[in-house]
Amino acid sequence: MFEKTIEMIKDNPKYFTIGFILLILGILIDIYYSKFRGFMGEFWLKLELKKLPKNKYKLLNDIMIEDEKGTHQIDHIVISKYGIFVIEMKNYYGLIIGNQYKEKWYQYLGKNKFTFHNPMYQNYGHVKALSNALNLNEELFIPITCFSNQVKLKVTSNKPVVQVDTINKNILKYTKEIITCNLNELSLKIENMNILDKTKRKGHIKNICNLKR
């Protein structure tokens, strides 16, 4: 795209302004596309979770808590009498192959193969941190790994690994009441633990990026 734009500018000087705008636009798309996909993935998942009955489910988004191991940024938490659903969202596309006990999972885009860390490991860390912070048994927490609707999943797991359009269906499968404490009080307790400090949040993102290198 960039090469064609440059040739157009050379051959047609009068189109310099249009060519320059297209060039800058292309560069910006290259830089921010992944961030935009991430934002939209979170947006659509949040809209879907909001469809859950509000009298039975309490939704919390983008929660960051801290323990002795560091900070944990949790995409979404759904609190209900049927369990506390801890949701990790991954905005991948293509074919995803993985196993809950394997450290590496695989993303296939055509003939290209990429590896990424098992997101269930990350989500277990979130469950552990919440369990300790709330002084609740881990058995009351249900970790869910959610991918966008643009993926094809081939994942072996006894824990839910779903797509955005099926997440509510999976949450509603849990019908046994296991939480006895007040849901509003539980929700408020988590909100009070939520770290809003921008410096700490930026530090968390920086640490995650360093781990991926």
C-alpha cells in the first residue's frame, strides 16, 4: 500500500495532499490496529455480559488488584449465587489450538503459525489472587477464557473456553447456588480493591509486555 501511494505522488504532484493523507492513515492503521481490535473485543464482550439478568448477576469490568506477587488485571468479573465468573478475553482470530495443561498454545493464520502463552494459566493467577483477597474458597470461582467470534477453537479443556456469542449460554449453565454472602457487598468489596492509579496500571502493562519478549 505504501509503495503504490509513493508512486502516485511521484507521477501526480497535484495529488500530493491526498497521497500524504493516505500514507499517514496507513501508518496509523499499522500502529493502532491491534489496539483497536482489543478495544472492540472488550466492547462486544461487555455488551454481551450486560444481557445477563441484572437481578441475579453483578458485572465488574477492568478490575486490577494487587498481592505479594504483583498486580493482576482482570478483564471481567461476573458475581452470582452460582459462582464468581472470572473472564479473560483474548482478541485473536484464525485457528486456535491448545490444551489446558500445555504452556504454549498455537494460532494459525493461513500457513503462518504463532505461539502464545496459555491464557488459562494467566486466568488461574487471577482466580488465586481474588480467592485470597476475598478470603473465599477457590471452588467458588469459575474461570472462563473467551475468544472473539472470528476464531475457530480446537481446545482441550474441562474449564470453559468459549467465544463472545456463547459466553452467556455457558454462564447460565451453572444453576446450583454456591455463594451465600450478599452479592452487593461482595461486588463493593472488589470495587474497593480496584486500583485506579494510572501509574500502577501503566506499570502493569509494561511488565506484561516485558514478559512477552
